[in-house]
Amino acid sequence: MCCGRVANAETTLQQQIRLALGSRSDLRIFRNQVGSLPDPRTGRLVTFGLARGSADLIGWRTVTIGPEHIGLRLAVFTSIEVKTLTGRVRPEQSAWLSTVNDAGGLAGVARSVSDAHAIIQSVSQ
């Protein structure tokens, strides 16, 4: 498969995941476009997006926590890397997902809509 087709398939999957998760009232997820382009005036490279290796979709899931915080709602950082069935996770992406999980967030690789649902369900309400 050519690079354009892989990117198109990943974009389509990403849109399917955003639509599937968009109806949840406990979740807000946003597209995180990461990259760099030359500034047309100076030619200097300008980077954009959250951070190098950060996932395609980021946001939060609202959860209600234990007895000592009864009724307190918290936003749990959520980070989903979207890949096709054959797409490879780069080392910096893997490091990002590990860092988010280690800090108590929800993070993982979604190769399908059901994978995305599984990532956000890893913390119970």
C-alpha cells in the first residue's frame, strides 16, 4: 500500500473513532496535529502540536472517584494513537503513551473503534 493510501486509511479510522466517541457525555477528544513547516517569511522551521510523539487524539474523560472525594469529578487525561492494522508505532509515540499511562492517564493504540472504546473504559466510572 502506498503512503497516501495508508494515511488516508488512518484518517478515515480516526474520523470513525471521533464520531463513535463523540456521543459520550463523559469524554472530550480533540485532533492533535503534530508536525513542522517552514515559516514563509523567515524560512525557520516552526513546530506545532502538543509534543513530539504525542498521540493523534487527546482530551479527557470525566470520572467520579473514591469515598474521600465523594462527588468530586475529575478529568482524566486521555491520549489515543490511531494506527491502521499494519501501522507501526514509532518509539517516541510509544514513550508518550507509556508516560501518560504511568501518570494515571488513559492511553493506547487504537486500530479500530472497539480498541478506542477499550482504552477509555480502562478506568471505571
